[in-house]
Amino acid sequence: MKPLITIGILLVAAFLFVWFSPTCRITRSFDNFERNAKKVITGPELAAWGNAILEKYPTNGWLKVRDLGTNFPPQLRTLVAPELGPHIMVYEALETNQPPWVMISWGSGFLGHCGFEIGPTNFTGSRAHHRWTAGVYSWNDHGNGSQ
């Protein structure tokens, strides 16, 4: 009987170790990206922030969260594993049918990526996406994404 109890305790301990490991935590944050985001920020809040970024930084380029200081929604800093982003890219309008837009993304080559695309109300997204509000889309190319 004692060996069965010992084995049972070891199996539960191994499961808990794996479940709470950083790799599983990061994977769960990708799997539940959109659901978790909706708990902490709204589409209109993202639209207001993204369009303010477009006004201040109108040309192509990467922006760092630390350089934006308080001009970054604090609730997004830890939405996904902080070691994987967020990364912010501003895209210029390439033609009249594609307005400028901002992309916030988290990810890696191994796990895939997820994030938001934000632009003016006539922006329709640049990849497979989920519309949150006019001009705001979420996307997730992680294998088990919540899209």
C-alpha cells in the first residue's frame, strides 16, 4: 500500500511541477490571449491608444515600451509572458486603401505570435484577425490560439 501512495504523491507532484512551469504558463497565456485581454482592456481603449501613437510616431519603426513610459496601457505589460514582449511596430500607409496602423505583438519563433493591430476606423487588419471594434483587431498564430 505504501508504494502506491508514494507513486500517487510523485505523480501529483510531477503534474503540479509541469503545470506551473514557465513553459506551460507561457503556453496558457497564448492559448487564452484574447479572453485575457478582454478582461483588462476594451477595443475603444486600444483604439484611442493606437491612434495617439500614430499621431506621435507617424513613420515606420519599432517602439520600445520603456521609451513610451506612461504612454502605454499598463494592463498590457503582463498580458502575455513579459519575456516575449510586447513589441510595438508602426506601419505607414502604403496606399490609399491601407491606412497607417500599429501592431502590438508578443511571441517567439518557437511559440508563434499573438497581438493587436490598431488603426483608424477604416483599417481592416492585415492578417487573419478578430475584430474588436472599428479599426482594432486581435490575432493569434499560436497553434492553439483562442481565435
